[in-house]
Amino acid sequence: MLNNVYLVDHIESSKPLLARAHAVVGVTGASLWEAWFMKKPVLMAGGIFHENAPNTKKISHVNDVKQ
């Protein structure tokens, strides 16, 4: 398990969570796009049009997340 990683209910608003996040990890989706616009580091496991954007790292294994 990763320290400081939380799962939240899908009903939660993402804006306050993204504002406090140091980075955002996901498969694909709007939260990754929103985080990228907020200049947050993004770790993406899926494939989408912004996967090669600056400050975005595509991941395929949990070891890709460790520094």
C-alpha cells in the first residue's frame, strides 16, 4: 500500500481534492485532464490524447510510480 493515497467516493467533487493533491494517478478521465491544467504531475495508466503532454508520465507498472 502507498502512503498518503486515498480512495474517495465517486460523488465527491474533484476540485478541492485536486487543489490539495501533490500528483494525480489514474487510468484515464477528466480528473487527469483537470489536474494537468492545474499544473499537477499526472501519472496515467491508460492511453488518451494528452498522454504525451508535459508533466504527464504514462505508467504500466506500480514500479513506475516509485521515485
